[in-house]
Amino acid sequence: MVPEEIMLREGKKVKYKFSDLVDITKLQKLMKHFYHLTNISHGLIDPEGNILSAIGWQDICIKFHRAHPHSGQRCKESDLSIQERLHLSQEYGSYICQNGLVESFIPIIIEGEHLATLILGQFFYEEPDINYFRRQAREFGFSEENYLNALSEVPIISPKEVDACMKYFVHLAEMLADMGLTHLKQRQAEESLRKTNQHLDSLVKQRTKELAEANQELQKDIQKRKQTEIKLRDSEERLRLMLQNMPVMMKAYDEQGNIAVWNRECELVTGYSQEEMIGNPNALTWLYPDETYFHHVNTEWMEQGNDFRDWEKTLTCKDGTEKTISWFSISGRFPVPGWGFWAIGVDITQRKQTERQLRKTASELKAIFQALPDLYFRLDKDGTIIHSQARDPNDFYVSPEEFIGKKFRDILPSETGFQLQQASDYAIETNSLACVEYSLPMKQEMHYFEARFLPLLESQLMVIVRTITDRKRVEQALLEERNFINTILDTVDTLVLAMDRHGRIVHFNCACEKLSGYSFHEVQGTFVWEQLLLPEDVQTVRELFQDLSIEKVDLHKENMWRTKDGRHRLISWSNSILLDSEGQIKYVIGTGIDSTDRRRTEELLRKSDRLAAVGQLAAGVAHEVRNPLTVLKGFTQLLKNGFTEYENYLTLMESEVERIELIISEFLTLAKPEVMNVQKKDLGAFLQQVVDLMNTKAILNSIQITLKIDQELSPITCDENQLKQVFINTLQNAIEAMPHGGNIFIFVEKYDYEQVQIRIIDEGCGIPQERIPRLGEPFYSTKEKGTGLGLMVSYKIIERHEGSFFIHSELNKGTTVTILLPIELVGARQYIQ
């Protein structure tokens, strides 16, 4: 076949490829022999620049120029430029490619078409410009050494030698053109011969077709007869298979009255096989063993003839069971030669049993409906009442004669009718149950009803209406009683908390709301430990409710509540339980009072008693000890001047005497009220001064103190120096509790309209819980050399400022000191100067 036309880049169409006309493989062998004789590289490319053969091409071209994308593009453009140079010479031409090498070319033209180009190269006419190629190596990133080595291998050929070689190639090109032209003419001749053969084949086929058609006409009657016979046999076979495998029973009788067809469904229904039934004269007596019933069947059959349907008869199966079959005769409409009668049957035994069951169920339902006090309606899909039933017709709003054929909205008050119509539409649209409650004025009082709309299979609705008047009255009474009880519970100041057996809150009175800051809506349904309890109490309470029993419920208990704003309140509870009908705990009910202030007052009284005792002791001790101590201190200082060799010992003695003086000063602070210099002060400002003072010691212990002050904080009435002493004592304790460094955070913020709150949080070792209640007692300290007087003095200063001092600590986590101070002092006049 002639190759398809090829489109060149100039848009010219060429009918042939050079490789289709010349054996390239043989040509390559010839060109290799020439290269071995002359050592001159040459090649063959097509008009599109594709290399058909490359013999002895230089490494500088193959490994460098054509291997690099940019220099390779130059090679491609140089190859394609031959098309533009063809007019420059009649036989051959030479040019310098874009990469600096000389190449000569000879076009191969067959029948005026340029199909290939012979190329001689790469070479130089004279010594190349080494610097040019050095620059080119750097431009393309070649190894300069390898590139120049490849350059040195390019031969230098004189124009005379090139001319001689090119004349050879001119003759070679002419020879190739002649060979190609000869091959082309041969292919054209073959193509012409092929067309001639095709024409002859066409004539032969036409004559053969005509003869075949004539032969077909001669054989048509024979073929039609054979086809008819085959179709008839196929139809008979298909009919047999269809009848045999029909999902309904199929039986046929021959003209002698014996069974001729007994299909697979007949075998499955009766248990009798084809072998047992076909041609068996006793087959019918097997199916109808009762003679009377058999005679009855034959009589009906004779009366009906061969055209009947829905003829229901009961036959006896092989295993003795009886089944009801509905027979349909089709002998009259589809007569079959050789068959006197045939019919199809459907086993309706199950349907018959279902019908009997449905009739029984319907009868039972009717009896149930008649016994129920409910009203019954049946509606069509648009809501029209088509049937009704009631034990007492007087229970209807109007008589049945007035509402049958109408809709509820036509006979009931507009609002109620619209309500029932909406429920009807919803039940039809969603095919689901719809319930609605409504009220009607009947017998001079209001009656309440509940209507249930249930979709039926026939796009109808069953509506059952039950009176709920008594239930509504009971619910109303219960609601009123509940509201009465809730009003009482919300009025008392006692906390009332009710939880189910799992610990979920079900009641939370106003006193609980006021104390906790949470509304009932916020805590309803939540577990009691989720928001109200401290973390350390959560696990204990949760485990109590996981295995709740009467024995485990403490009738009297105290625990700490955490309010919504973060305060802790101590609650004293009296608990009781409510059991269900099975004797299981249903609710746990607690009534509680806030004991925080009472407990705090008790603690203050206890500490005041201790302070009074310590104060009396301090007054006596300070008086009796201070004078001798002054003498000791004076003589110690005197001895330091005379006994320099004991200076270290005397300095230590002096230091310990000064420490005793400090303790005596603290004693005196406890012994008598110190006069307070009360002024309006910026708490944040002088707290910042305390932080600046303590920062040096903190830095030495690798501790970072962070102070955060609320910008909207109001000035407070206080004794600045005394409060500074409290903050210095507290920070000193925090620093000493953090030997390995860490962070201390101080938060100063408004607590409420009357108080400010200072929280000092460290990351120290913490204090055991059992030791926290004793902090502030005289001579009780968690430090090795502590006296406990510093914290005791701090408590006393805060007490004079009408404030509160709290300590919360966790081992290995840290301690939080919370100080509450009033913005205005009211009852501290005995301390004010």
C-alpha cells in the first residue's frame, strides 16, 4: 500500500517517505563501508530533520551538541535550514551549523519531491577558533576539558577533498534517487495491478452472487419447508419447556381422559412425579380419593365444560395433606392437537388459610372495638369520614347521620376542626402515626380528647378517639400541687437539691440558684459533680452513684460547693431518699444550709482565743526578756571590739540576738492592737513596689514573678505598710517553697462591688491538706526554722482590715493564697489613728 500523505512544517504535503522507497538498513551498511574507507562521518536525515542514519558522527555532536536541550535545538534548526539552502546549489551545498561545525549536504529528490538529505560532516576547512568553543562550553555548562578533547577529534578536510567526497555522494544520491524512483514505479505498477485484480474480483463476485441468488430461488421452497419444520419443533420444545417450568400448575388430558402433561409445579405441589401421573388411569382417584367428592368434581366439570376460571377444588397430595387449587381452563382459547382438555392451576391453600385468619381477626377486632370505650372513625385520604363506631352513640359530638360523608372541620369548632385536619394530612403525607389532643364543650362542661391517626393500606386513615378528661383533671391537680410545693421550696432559704439514682439534677430551688450562681436550666439533667463539686470530691461522689444503695446514703454530710464565679462554699446537708414501687432508690433529696460563714466565724473565734492567750503571754515575755536581751546585745558589740579573734562567733551571737528581738517585736504586735495609718491607696501601685523589692531574691532562686492588675481597680482604704508586710510574708513563703525555681503569679482584680481579690499562686512543693487548718496558729510552721508568727501576724492584719485570708494547696503542684479586702473600711475604727 502507498503510505498516507505526510504534512511537512511548511504545510506542503508529501505522498511518500524515503524509508518506504529505499531499504535504510542496506543503505546504512553501504555507508559504514564508506566510512571505514575514508574515515569521514556522514548521515541521512528526512525533510523534518529526523536522523535516518548517522555513521561516524563526532562525539562533539552526539555527546555534547545534540545531547544538550539548547545546543540540540540549534542542531535541529540547522538540519531544517537545509530546506532553505536547496536553491543555492544544483548538486550540493555546504554550511556552518549554529554550533560552529562545517557540514555539506546533497538533497535526494524523487519525482520533484525532496524526500531526504545526505550530510557530510562534521569537519573543519581549517584550524578552529579554540576561544569560540571555550565560550560555547561555558555557555552550555560543558566540561571544558572534555569538550575541547572532543573538538580535537573533529577532522580538518580541505575543500578539494570535500569536493571529491561530495561528487561521490552526488552519484550516490542520484543512484538512491534512481533506486527510489524505480521502487516507486514498481509500487505504482503493483498498485495498478492491485486495482485491476480488484475490478476482476468484483466482476467475479457479482457473477457469483447472481448465480447464488438463482440457486437460492431454486432452493427457497426446500429451505422454507425445512425452516418451518425446525421452527415447529423449536416451538414445540419451547412450549414444552415453558409448560414444564411455569410457576403455576399445568395439566393436560389426552383424548382418552388420561393425564398427558404434568409439569414441575404439579410435582412440587402434590408430591406425585410425571412418571406416576402421565398415562395413569388411576391418577384422578389418587388426587380425589373420596368417591363422593370425586363424583361431585366430575359433575361440575361436565356442567361447566372446557371454559371456566376460578374453579376452586381441594385435592389430596401424596403425603395425605389437602390443598386448594384454583383452576383456569384455556382449552377453548388455545386448542392443542392431541389434547382433549388442558388447564393451569394456582395453589391458593395459603391464601385460603390467610383469608380464614383475616375473617377471624376481623371478627375479633370488631368485638374489641365494640367493647372499647373509644370512638372509632375511618377516613378516606382527603379526610372525609366514611365509617364510625362507638359503644354508646351519645359519646359522639353530633349524631353519625350528621357527620358521615363530611370532614371534621365541617362539624367541629373551627380551631379544633383545623387541628384534626392537619393531623390527618400529616399522617397521609408521612405514612406515620399522628397524635393530637383537643377539647370540646359537651354536656355543659369542657371535655378533653386524644385522637390517634393511623394510615391504612388502602390510602385510608383509622382514627381512634379516647376521652382524657379525667386524666387532664388529675394532671391539672398534680400541676397545681407541684407548683404549690415548688413555690414553698423556692420561698425558703434552705437549699433543696433533688437527684435521680444516677446523680443527675432534677430539682434545684431558688436558694440553690442564688448561692451557686447557676440557674436550674443550666444544671438540669447534668451530673451533680460536673459543675458544683470540687475536683477532689468528684470521684467519691461518682462512685457513690455508680453503686447506689440505701446503706451508702449519708443522712448528714458536709461538702464544698464551687460557685459559678469560682468561690467555695461549705454546705451542710440533710439527705433523704425516695423509693420506687420496687423498693429501689428513685431520687436522693438533700436539704442544706450554707455553713461557710458559720465555720469561718468559729475558726476566727478559735484563732482569737489563741491570739488572746498568745498576746497575754507575749506581753509578759517581751517585758521580761527585752531588758536582759539589750544587755546581751550591748556586751556582745563591746566584746567584738576587744576580741577580734572571736569576731565570727560574736557576729553569730549578735545575729541570733537580733532574731530574738524580731520575734519579740512580733509578740508585741500580737499583744496589743497596732495603730493603723488608714488612707486611700492604689493597691496595684504599692503591690508593684513589693514585687520590685522581692524580685532580687526571686531571681537569685530562678523564680519569675508575674503581676497582673485589673485596670479598672478602685483605690482601697487601708494601711499600706501593714498590707506590704502581709504581701512580703506571703511572697517570702512562696519563694522558700520553690527551691528549684519556677513561676509566681499575682492576680489583682475586683471581686464584687464591695471587695477586691488578690491571688498569689506559686508552683512550689505544696502543703498537705491536714496541715492547712492549723496554719496561722502561733508556733506552728511548715518550715524547719519557722515560728508561725509571720503568718499569724498576716492573719491579724487582714482581720483588722475586715478581710479574709484563704489558703488552697496541692502537694507537688503548688499553693494559692487568696486575700479578700473591702474597698471601704467600716468596723475597724479601734485600730485607726
